[in-house]
Amino acid sequence: MPLREDPAFRCDPRCQRSGRRRGLSVEDDDADGSHEPSLASGGRTLARTTRAYVGLGANLGDAAGTIAAGVHALAALPGVRLRGVSQLYATEPVGVVDQPEFRNAAVALDVPTGPDPDTGALALLIALKGIERAFGRQERERWGPRELDLDLLVFGRHRIHVERPPEARSDDPTRPTDLVVPHRLAGERLFVLAPLADLAPGLVPPGWTETVARARARRAQVEGPGAVRPVARWADGRWDPA
Ligand code: ADP
Ligand code: MG
């Protein structure tokens, strides 16, 4: 699978810090979460990009390997640049607890904003669902075991609530047919907050009243120290066990 990532962003927390020294922070502090227009198509098209955060989870088969391949698949999406990869965490299942332990991570991406944020976020969700299917994800019970789960956690400074077009919906009528960003449960799940805090500790997602780091600390008190454990760092395009 082609790699389009900038080596400066094959990130663990240490290389993020070195990135910051060079002005390459993965946190986005623009007013709207969008980035300066860049020239594309021979200079005729102006493409705006938005900093998005995507959560990855898996608990079937080689979960760590699947998440690594998922990171590369995200980095290879058209118009997308990989800006950071969190640590890999071993996490206890939430919701349906009688299932294998999960592996979770998060990535920072710069993605095309699209003609408007609703359209851009929906296009990204549809791409995420396509990658999930390519990795063999079957429809099973909600919150149950899965080959690969990709959740759109944050899309710049935009609050989004749109219906997915019918052709982009799940066949399962019990599943949500909408897209809500920031992700509805992100602020209440340590397995999301821990990797997101690696990438953007100071971020206050739109609609939240606290930083990601503070939310992580709050949930760590509730869920306890064993709920989420770092097990590897991202280095040279793969997981390097801690
Ligand atoms: P889970 O809640 O366990 O991640 P799924 O991955 O099966 O469950 O997602 C169910 C549905 O949730 C998706 O098909 C999508 O329509 C909807 N959804 C709403 N908001 C989001 C979001 N921010 N990211 C991903 N899916 C979302
Ligand atoms: Mg999901």
C-alpha cells in the first residue's frame, strides 16, 4: 500500500515534541480548524483542508497489525495527509464486556474540507466505512467484536449532524444512520480519550467544556488504571512495542 506520510509525522509523543520545536504541532489552533488553501490541479483549484481526528479500534485476529494497516490506508486516501499517530493501547471492552481485549489508537489527518464541512465530513465517513469493509468488517452486534472500527472523532472546529445518504447506510436497521461530530461518546470513553490526548491534549472539541487531556484524566479516575494501557509506539510506519 503506498505511503504518503511525511517522516516528520510518523509520530509518537517524543517526535511530536520535536515536531513542535520545528513548528509542526499536530494541534490546530486556527479559528475554524481549516488550513491555508493550497494549490492543486496545476494551480487552478484552491483546496482547503481541515484537521480531523479518527479513532481506530480492533479486537479480532491480529488487531495491532490491522490497526497499522488501517493507518496506512487512511494515509493513502486521496487528498489526505497523515499528521500524527498516537500510541497503541490495550483496552478493556466497554458495553459488551464478554469479548476479547481491544487495541485502540488515533490519528491526526489533514483532509479536504469539501464544498462545506457537512459534505467534507460525510465524504470522510464514507471513506472510513469503505476501509472498514476492505478489512473484512462484518456487521455484528453493536459494540461487539470487530475487525476494524474507524470513528470520526473531530472535524476541525465544526459541529456536524447530518443524515447519511441511503446508499452509504448500513444494512442493519438498528444502527444510526446519521453522522454526529464530535463523536457522541468520545468524551466519555477512555479508550478514545487516551490516544486522542497523545495527539491533541490541549484541544477543546467544539461543544466540549474541557480539554481532551482533562477529559482523559477525569475518565481515568472513573475507569481505573488498568482500563487503557499503552503497549506500542508508532515508529517508521509500524508499531514498536513499548
Ligand atoms: P460504534 O458506535 O460501535 O462505532 P459503528 O461503527 O457500527 O458502531 O457505527 C454505527 C454508525 O454510527 C455508523 O454507521 C454511522 O452512521 C454512525 N455515526 C454517527 N456519528 C459517527 C461518527 N462520528 N463516526 C463514525 N460513525 C458515526
Ligand atoms: Mg464506529
